[in-house]
Amino acid sequence: MMTTLKGRVFEAQRFVLKDKDGNIRAEWGVEDNNAAVLALMDKNGARRAELSVEADGPAALALKDQDGRPFASLALKGGQPSLLLYDRQGKVRAVLNVDEAPSLEFRSPTGALLKRFP
């Protein structure tokens, strides 16, 4: 059963949250690629966390360093969750896939597969 939300409606393509000093600390909107994104920034404006849903459905949560490089992401594509862990250069180093045949992969800095379980 679907619940209808009631109350005042505010419509926009982008919402911005600023701190007391006027720094943008969060954005919520639809990006050029039509993905809905909630981005949380540090006091310097660097995106440190992003929750996104692409127009065709896949969802992801990404955690980033101060330079915008990812260090962890959780994604759901095709109904299957994946956890990716990155090194300091933003290269994927470990991948955990959970589907009908779960797997754990370790990768070299160049992306070459080092070990896969099972």
C-alpha cells in the first residue's frame, strides 16, 4: 500500500545547504547525467560522501578523500550489491560481490587480478 505524503511542496532541481560561514556543505539535486545525488562536503567544499541513484535505477554510496578520490563505495547494479575499496591513488584494490556466487577479489595497483575467492 502506497502512502501519500502531505504538506507543503517545494520544487527545485537543486537544493544547497550552507554552514554559518556560507560554505556549501551539502547539495541535493539532479546532475547532468540525470542521476539524483545527495552530496556531503567538508568545510573546504570537497565532496566527501555521495549517495546517488542513476536515472535507470542503479544506486551507489561513495566515500571520498579530500581530493575527491574514492576510498570506498557500495553499489547496487542489476540487483546485486558490490563493495569496492580503493588505494590512495583511487585505484580499486578489493572487490566484494554478493550474488548467487559471492566472490572476493584483490587487485594490484594496475588493476590486475591478484587473487579471487572462491
